[in-house]
Amino acid sequence: MTAGGALAGHHPVSPMLALVLLCLASCLVAWQPRLWLWLVPAGLPLLNFSPWTGWLMFEEFDILLLGCLAGGYARLAWVRPADRPPQPWHTGDGLVALVLVSGGVSLWRGLADAGGLSFDWFANYSDALNSWRIFKSLGFAALFLPLLRRELSQSTRLATTTLAAGVVSGLALVVPATLWERVAFPGLLDFSSPYRTVALFWEMHVGGAAIDTYLAMTAPFVVWALYATRQPALWASLAMLAFWGGYICLTTFSRGVYLAVLAPLLLLAGLLWLQNQARRGRSAWQGLRQQMGAPGWRLKASVVLMLALVLEVVGVLEGGSFMSERLASAGQDLSSRMEHWKSGVGLLKQPTDWLLGKGLGRLPANYAAQVPFEEFPGDARHQQQTRDGQAEQQFVTLYGPKTLEELGGVFELTQRVALTEPDFHQVRLTVRVRQTTRMELFLCERHLLYDRACQAAFLLIQPAEGVDPFAWQPITVALQGPPVSSGHWFAPRLKMFSISVVDAGAQADVDNIVLTGSRPHNLLTNGDFSADLARWFPAAQSYFVPWHLDNLVLELLVERGGLGLLACLLLGGYALWQLVLGRGRLQPIAPYLAASLVAVLLVGLVSSVMDVPRVAFLFFLLIFLAIESSKIPGDALDKQH
């Protein structure tokens, strides 16, 4: 609770609301311990507001997790369960411990590689705190293990059902967010514009596969909900969720998502068939018919849903040119990706690197520093100028790429801007440079990665004239371009102000940024950087290579080494074994869990997975659920209520 209070108290936008979230989660879970199984996965896709806060290492989802842990452990300490015989040591326990130990070693190596731990509320992906950011998904999942065991011991069926319902509820939050994004920006039926859906996964400000992994992991649980529901009205609502979930998958225009959703669903059908044979002692077809439900409406409705999904796929793929363009470039993309993988593995130069890895979270910094022609497109660092031990001025230093100007993208420092009506704008700021430097200022309609309409100014800043060429210079510039639009009343468009340095090897100190329209008040917050980088969000456009290795196995190898990779493979393989062939296969949720885990592994063939903490947390939690539920004998399952 103390850690949660400290995190909430330092929230850059609303400490009070963050404290309310912490206390509410804690009280709810202390009152109803099983509630965290629904609350955590349901809140996962929503509780990250990085573009508004500027946080990269921390997020509101951390506050939710800390609140649930505080309430859960308080209840566990207050209401002790009835005495039970000690549980024998389980193979899964050893594998979990092995992964935790290897993760701790990789965390230590990551901190050491970054020069030691240095705390900064607004640290970025090159800093030591990024090692903690990657570790926290496994760490949080491990902290929930005692709470998970308690709920499974009381009722495995209720515990797994509650968690699955939470996953489905989380996806239900992603649907309206995606519909708003598509309507506000490219258009709901525009499948030709090069626009890929990101929904609420702001971690994709530097690319990556956050939404890809999440969609693949949650799709089998939608099938579970449809499979388990007997009420026509609820089934119809879930069918709509499946339809719009399919729309989200399709509009990511990610070939990896298409494979990672379709193949596990085919696997799921086979696993359900096998489970019915194993559990019912009758023909698999009879078992499936019973589980699908006797009412005739259900079979007919399922056929209608399947036809609708097929038509949806055809409509998206044939209704625009973007996917065909991506498919045409598949061969070239694979070739460049293989070069990318080779460069990533090339970071392992010493035997200890191969054995223990470079350290958690150290891939971006090492890749950008060591791989030729693949450096960061820029950076932003908060600075504090002091005199006689007293803070005199706070500002930000913006950097362009170190050596290359033609990286295919830029690095920007951005801030969300609330505009109520179209207007023309101007920017005032103070700048100092040591050499002639080009800067770009934009005010755009932007959700995250793609600009729709912009006002812009392009500056060529010369060193100051006079005695001190590094003196501060006041600049006022009008942004040129059409007025940015508010969009539809039911789908307002987000606006984003951005500033960047584009010259290689150049940097500029910037302070006192003021954005005004027809009214004189400043539309930006913390333009003087007196609150560090609060409200300022770094983002890359078009070029994301250094931040991701785009392969789960290689990602684990580079950051955790061969031992860490082996530990993770053993843990994941053991969980799947239990779900498919072991004792866990008798669990009603087992086929869906197995399909979900396989889906993540398929995404991991062409994408990184562990660099998105909240998605990786759910992945680890599902693995732990698979292992823990396999400890419960089949006859005990039938007796639980």
C-alpha cells in the first residue's frame, strides 16, 4: 500500500484520482477477494494514460495492481483459511522459482549495464529504470500467486470463470475505443489509407506489437464466453463483441495477428474435441453438441456469426488496398527482419552475454549504440541549471540523431492539446543552440502515430549574436496550415503538439514554450519544464527499429541469456503440457488457456512481447493459472461449487 500511495501521490495529472483508484481497488478486493480476478484483466487495456502524464516507466495499471495486492494480502492475513495439509513440492513451483531467479539476475545485469540504478519519474527506455519496467510484469504476476492459489483452492471453476470474464470485459473496452479511433481518423470503412489501429495501447508510440499480442491472447476467451453462454440476449451481445473484435484484428493490418488469431482458434476446436472425449467418456461429437447447447437458436446463431465474420474478412481485405500492399511487401519485410534479428543477436559478444544476457530492458540502448545505421532518431532530456546549489532554470534538451539524418523517421517531444474549435496558432519559446540547427513544430490531429491534418513551422536556429553565442533567444512563429478540426461530436479527434530537432549531431535547449490561438492563454501545460517532463510524451514516427527485436525467443535470449531463455521455455512448455496432455486438460478453461498461450507464441514469431509490461503481465498470469489449476485433481473439480 505504501508503494501504491507513493506512486499515486506522484501522478503527474491527478494524484487524487490515482489515490482513489488505489483505495477503491484495495477496499473492493479486501471485501470480495475474488474480485481482483475480474478487475485486473478488465482494467488492463484502459489504465495507461502516458500521452497525458508523460510517464513511461510507471502507469495507472501499476496503481491498480498495487491496490489489489494490498487488499488481497490484507484479507489473506485477516481471514486465515482452514488448516490444510501441506502441499507437496510441484514441478511447476520449481519452474516458477527458476524463472523468477533468472529474471532477478537479468534485472541486476540490466541495472549494471546502465551504470547502476538511478531513479527518475520520467526516465526513458535508455535509462536503468527500464530494466525495472520490463521486470515488473513477471514480478507483479508472482506477487499475485498466493492470491491465485487461494481462489483456486476455494473454487477452481469460479476462479477461472471470473478471470476469463475479466479478459472478455477488457476486450469489450477496447471495442468502443477502436471504433472512436477509426471514425475520428481514417474512417470506419476506409481500408486503403495506411493507418493501423492502436486503440488504447499507447506503448506503441515507438512501434511494437502491444495490441497484436493483446488481441491474439484474448480472442480464445471470446469463444469461451460464446461457448458458455445460454441466454440469447447475452449471447447476441457477445456475438457483437466477436464481430467488432474481428474488425479490430483486421484493421491492425498485421499479418502476425491474422495468423495468431486464426491458428489458435483451429487448435481450440481440436482441444475441445479431445477434452470431451477425456472427460465425458462418450463420443466427442455428442459432448460438443451438449456443450454447444441443445436449443436450436444457438446453432443457427453460431452459423450466422461465422458467416458474418467471413464477410467481414472479405470486406476489409477486398474493400481497400492497404492490406494487399502489405502482402506484396512480405518477402522484403522478412528479409529486413532477418537482418534485424542477426544484428540483435550480434549484441551478445561475451560468453557471459550468451549465458546471462545483456540485462532486462537493455536491448534498445545497446542496439542503438552498437548496430551501424540503426541509431535512435533523437532524444529528449530534462535539464536543471543551478547556481550556488540553487535551481536557477529548468529546461529540456532536444537531440537529433547522432550521425544519420535519413533514418526514415523523427523523434518528437509531444503533448496533448485540448482545442474546442478550429483556429490558427502561434508558438513562443526560448531556444539556445551551439550550431545552426533545424527544428520542427507541429500541431496535428493525431491519435498516436499518424497525422491527419497539421499546422507546422520549420525553424532554422542560428547561434546568438554577440559575446555569448550560446545565449537564450526568444522566438515567436506562426504555425502554417489549415485549422485543426474537432471532428464529429460523437468521435472527437485528439490533438497533439510536437517539437523536434532534425539535424544529425545537433541539439537545442528549449524552454518556456507557449502555444496560443485567438485567445492569449497558453494551451500547453508545464511549458517551462518546472515539473520535469510531466505532460510531455516522447514519440517516434515511421522508424522504430532500435526499440524492438521482433521475435520473442531472440528477445529473451538477448536480454536474459541462454539460461533465462531456457527457464522461460520450460515454464511455458510445462504449462502447455499440463493444459493439453497433463492433469490440467480436464479443466473446462484448459482449451482456451492453451489456445491463448499458443497465440502469444505465434505473435512472438515476428514481434516482441515482453517489452509491453501490462500485456506481458497477463501472459505470465495465464501461465501461472495453467500451472496452479493443474495441481487440482479431476475428482476435486467435480465436487467444487
